Amino acid sequence: MQFAQISDLVEVDTATLASLDPAALPGTWLNSNPDTTGIARLIISEHDGALSLRVYAVGPDGLIEWDAAEVKVFSSGPAVRMAAGFTSLHDFGFAETRLQGMIMKGLLVLAQFHHFKDDSQRVDYFVREYFALEHWRN
Amino acid sequence: MTPTIDFKQSSHLDPALSDPATRTLNADKVTGRWLNTNRDTAGIMECVVTQEGEDFIVKVRGAGADDPIDWPAARVKALANLEEEAGQRAVALAPVFDLGFMTAETYIRVNKGVLVIVLFNTFRDGSGRSNYLNREFFYRPE
């Protein structure tokens, strides 16, 4: 088995191989910062084992809904079958945004990479924001 | 006539993005040799970041069973990092390492003198291993 760091090196029982359980991800995730100029909330949905992501970003005149995107799921280790994060890619034509989400103690830490493809001369940039999963427990 | 500026969120319109100096702001906070704060790490032991013009070269060394494993170097452009307070702002990097059997998408930033590397590792070898994420912290040796 090839590895690039010892943490890659695990025994995998291919006879009992299961897909990643995405249970930690679906739901509505709310930005902890009410004054954000970035993403206000995320909605992750599961259908037939696949996840999709809807993003609602803050615009000058209200929320802007991005086109739905597929989600690629990651665990916290190569032998772990529970989801702990995701990535997604959003192509707007004039720009491309890559999202990398990581769940830590119930908090979703979302890194955003914005790459401009137009001639606006804007610099590419990075930002992180924090999201909590909306729930109804008091 | 003022050109139209496309956006998908208000931060796309941040005036700082039109300042070319933003791209390389405090680049020296990221460059140099960094060692993992965890001497027993099973992940990345060491990271070296150098700057060549507007490019940054990132070399990492993974913990091996016997000897360290040098990953192929990645060349990237810097990303402006607008999230910190103005005095703390430094560039961020998002190198992707193609290791053949695995791809590691990473991002690297400095927070109060600590280099943070977050990795999203995707296996491409059909080994059945789960794609996984990891985060490690590095300090600058004297």
C-alpha cells in the first residue's frame, strides 16, 4: 500500500468495505457572523446517498443563491467511515470558488478560495467563516 | 463608462481586492522553514515555503516508516487573506500535491506566528481507504 505519510497507512478490510456515512453533514448551516459579506448559510441535502449543496451568499440587495453543487465527502482518517468534512466547486464564469468545510466540535469551519477569471484585475483571495447546524433542541 | 463588476457575494466587491499589493501582503510571515509542533506526528513533519517573484514554492516532508518522505514541490500564486485584522493579514497558499496514488488539496496560512496546514486527501488507487482531512500546526525554528 502506497503512502506519503504514516497516517495514510491503514489496514482496510475490502470484504466489509462501506461507503462514508454522511450523517454529520446534511442540514442548514448558519454563519456565526451576522455581519458577514460572504456566505450567510449553507443547505446540504442527501438524496440516494449523494450530497448536494446550496449556498446563500450576502449581496448588496439581499441573499444570492448559487447554483447547486455536488459535494465530495471526507472523513477524519483513512480507516474512518464517518463524514467530517467536504469540498465543492462553484464556477460562476467570471470567477470560481472552491469550498473546503471541516466539522470541529459541531462547528463547520468553511475555507473559501475565490479565483477571478475575468479582466477586473481583482486579486484571488481566501477567507474562513464559521457555521453552526440549525437545530431545535432547547 | 464604468465597467460592470460581476459578483456572487458582497466580498467580491471589497475594494482591497483591486489593490495589487494585497496579493503579497506580509508574504515574509509565510516564507521560511517550519517544523510540526507535534514531534511525533504521523503526518507532515516539515514545510519549507520560498518565494520566486509572484510565485511561492511549497515543499513538505511526510513522516515515513523509516525515513521522511519528500513530496513533490508545488508552485502556487498567493491568495489575499482578508479575514484577519489589518495588522495580522498575511497571504494564504492553496497548493495541491499530486502524489500519484493520492492527491492532497491543502491550504496554508499563518495565525499569530503559527503556520496551519489543512489537508484534504483523496485516494486514487482503489485501496478502499477513506478520503480524509487533517490539520497540523507548525512553528518556525530559530
